[in-house]
Amino acid sequence: MSATSSQFDAVVVGAGVAGMYAVHSLRQRGMSVCGFEAAAGIGGTWYHNRYPGARCDIESVDYSFSFSEELQQEWTWTERFATQPEILAYLEHVADRFDLARSFRFSTRVTSAVFDEDTALWTVRTDGGDEVVARFCLFATGCLSAANTPDIAGRDDFAGEAYHTGEWPHRGVDFSGKRVGVIGTGSSGMQSIPLIAQEADHLFVFQRSANYSIPAGNRPFGETAMREIKENYAQRRREARSSGGGSPFTPYPKGALEVTEAERTRVYDEWWQRGGVLFSKAFPDQLSNIDANDTARTYWEAKIRELVEDPSLTEKLTPGDHPIGTKRIVTDSGYYQTFNRDNVTLVDLRESPIDAITPGGIRTTDREYELDVIVYATGFDAMTGALNRIDIRGRGGRALKEEWSAGPRTYLGLGVHGFPNMFVLTGPGSPGPLANMVLGAEQHVDWVSNCMGYLRDQGVTTIEADSDAVEAWVAECNSLAAKTLFPGANSWYMGANIPDKPRVFMPYIGGFAVYGRILNEVADEGYRGFTLAAPTATATPTATATATATADRAAS
Ligand code: N01
């Protein structure tokens, strides 16, 4: 990308899976694109989350791009659930293969994006002093990218090393011979704890809420297994796209309470073997009927009792505050067995909460734990956090953060009333983190890219979600969520992990395939629910824009 370019068809914020594919897709359409990425390289979540044990929880063969048959045929995954280094290597391969990096300015954080009603253009500014103008602004900022380090008294006084799992140092961390405290037992904590325990002198696990985790059942892919998957990739992708979660699995055809106990156990056994988060989808009523959910919970509890030697620990490690699956089920490798080690201590913060962090460690209401390292596995300001950290202003200078002060409000998860030509990718109001994020990113980017092509062909300058379409979509999202058990859990889906964040179930829970059908219908009906406006005299792209676009096309 030319360093002097300042006007583009589109700005893409973020170089994770959605931003990478957005750049590729728009360039393929002959559009000029400027991408910004705060990190020094591509990969998004997989660039930052380098903590030990980080892996995907959707099978790698599914958690990968499908837009290029050549790409999916040439890349070989080594195991079912790939590690972070392998996923990052894959994404770097994709970036090289499609020459994506040249469209991004790295180590550059977008600080503001402001829509000008006279020109119908966005002006995007960065912490590097860039000022770029574009017709469209695409936020591919990720659902789980704004790290949350809780404001615990004395936090900055700690004299040892402190790390957040979502901002892990690239040099790695040497835990050998050290006393380590991990705060948090969500996916990041539960994935990292077994590996930290193997290295540390002693590991203290500070658990506020126990979480449900299920062994990944990870294994290497043999050549034959990989070949068979590649031979049937098209079918596998079709099944994933027509599923509820973007993976090629469908729940058992009967409800958990409609089958005999033996049949139910057989189904749970099968889904347990599949590993991890998929377990919540064994039966179709598991996440909507508490009695059905109880059967899954009872099965889980029996399994965990087999893994943990000390029954009093099993009790502490068993969640009692939410139905299984209403917080994302963790996909672990040896988490529960870790508590059978002599060098691991579970600190139950429900019994003795953290009082303060001291220069020497962590003090609970019970005692002080001397530590050399503190690992914050304390999660993210999910779905809205990364967007709210940017000063985004639409028509009349309205701030997105203010518009969303009572919770995010979108149409289809893509458009926001008052913010023309702005698209949010895989964010609130879309299936987002409830589905396979890679196929979700492709679904959104394909829709937005087609839409932008349509607008160009029709000579339309702006597209904006109607307020009543937003109203109806928010109502639909809330009504679907209310039919499930999800709103009862203090999860990040609900914003409940961040103090003072509005308590709203943020994703669309109607299913990946259903959502895809709705997107297609809306487009087929001429973008129903959006207002498309013709150019005004001042909104015609300038000579600079056209020249820049031409130069960028020539380079692509
Ligand atoms: O974050 P979390 P995460 N004092 O919010 C605790 C994806 N992901 O990074 O539950 C003490 O789930 C908090 O306790 P509580 C995946 O979608 C995927 O682990 O609030 N504890 C909780 O235990 C996942 O769901 C993978 O009581 C405090 C923990 O910190 C999402 O990212 C891997 C605290 C945070 O858990 C987030 O996972 C990693 C405090 N003040 C992540 N504040 C894959 O496997 C917070 N906690 C692909």
C-alpha cells in the first residue's frame, strides 16, 4: 500500500480472520482498501493469545477459511485442535498467499472514525498520525480482543512479573522454579493451568467461579484422516453452513427428555468423545429446558468425579451457579487432573475473596500467597469493548458508545442506525462467538462485499440501517435469547463480567444457518431495512480517490 494514499473505498480495522478476508474480498472486487492493525502482525486473537496451551475449540479443519479450495487443499493441519502457533502460522500463510499484508498498516491503532454527512465519507485517524478518508468503514475488531484486567486494589504494586493471557509476551514466560498465581478459570485459565503447573514450583489457582470444561479429546491427524477430510471438504463445509453453530454437527433428533436413560447416556458418550464445547449441542433442548440441561450436568459431574482424586476439590470445581453451556464450555487438555498434583493449590475465592494485590503476591481475606508471577486469565470486555475504545461518530456527531450505552443495537449485527456505510463484522447482534468465527467472518464479509459491489453498480452513495429495522432486530435477538437458559448466567455473552456494563445478551442465538438465510433474503429484497441513498453533488468521489483506487487496483 502506498504510504501517501489517503483516500480509499474502504477502511478495514483489524487484521484478524475477518479483517484479512475483508481486505482480500474487497480487493478482488477492484476496490481500494486501507487496513489498520494495532499489533505488529496479522492474526488478531491468534497474534495476542500466546499463553501456554492456547488452542482452538472448534476442529481446525472447520476453523479455517473455506473461500479458496486451493488453500484448504494445500494446508495440512497436524491435530484436531491446533495450537496457537500452528493457527498463527496458517494465518501467516494465508496472508502471504494472498498478499494481504501490503494493505495493512501495522502497529497502528485506530483512535477515531468520524462520518461526514456532507461528503458521505468516513475520516479515520490513528495513534500514528494517519488520517485516511473512505466511503466505507468496516470494523473487524473482534469479539474477544479488549483484554480485561480487573481493577483489584494494589494491582500495580506487585513487584513480580504480571501477564494477561490475552496480551501474552512474544518471548514467552519462564515459570520454572517460580511461585505462580493464575486468576481466572475461563477458557484461557483452564487451557494454560495444566502447562504452567508442569513448569512452576507451585501454582495457585484463584477461582471465583467454577466453570464447566470437557476434555478436548485432541489427537494428531494421520495422513489418511486428513486425506479423507480433504476429499469430502465441500460436503463438510455445506454441513457446517447449514448447522446451528457453523460446524458440521447437528444435535440428536430427539430431546434429552424424550429418550430412555440408556439412549441419553449413549448420546452423551458420543458427544463427550467429540470433545469440548460441542457437548452443549448433544440434544436440541439442552440449552432451553432446565430439566434437559440437568441431565447433561449430571452426566458431566459423574465424569469429573472420575478425574479428580480429592472429593472436596471436585465439589469446589463443580459450578453451581449456571446451567451447563450457558457460559462457553471450556475445551481443555488435562485441566482436572492438574489438581491431583502436589504443586497445585485451588484457592476458592467464594470462600475467601481477594482483598488486595501486594508487592509480594495476593492477599485474600484468609491469608497472603507469596508469588513471583501473576497471570491474569480474566477475560475480555467482549463484543463491544474493542469498538467502544475507538471514538466512532456517525451522523450529527453521535457517538457509538452513547448509542449503545444501554447495550448494543444493530440491524443484523451489521448496521447501526445513524452510522451510514459502517459495517461491524461478527459483532453483537450476529451469531459471532456462538458460531465458528472463521465461517462467520466469511459470511459477513461476503455479504458486505456483495452489498458494496451492488451499491457501486447502482451508483448509491450511502447505506444506513433504518431505526425500525434495528428496533425489530434487537427485539428478535432478545426474544430468542429469552427462550433459552443463557440470560440466567453471569457470562461475558451478557456483559456480566465487566462492572457497570449493561446486562444484555449480545449475540444472535437463532443459529448460524438461519441467520445466513435472513442475510440472503435481506440482500435479495434490495437490502430490506436499510435506506440506500443516491449521491449528492459533494459526495461524488474526488479525483484523488479515483486515482488512489486505480493505483491500488493496479498493484493488486
Ligand atoms: O475469559 P472468561 P477467558 N477476581 O471471561 C475470572 C474465548 N477463548 O479469557 O466467572 C477473580 O471466560 C472470572 O471469574 P467469574 C472463549 O470464547 C477461547 O478465559 O467472573 N476472578 C473467570 O473465571 C472464552 O469463553 C479459547 O467469577 C476474576 C475468568 O476470570 C472467551 O474467550 C481460549 C476477576 C475469566 O474468564 C473468554 O475466555 C481462550 C476478579 N476480579 C478464550 N475478574 C479457545 O479454546 C475475572 N475473573 C478457543
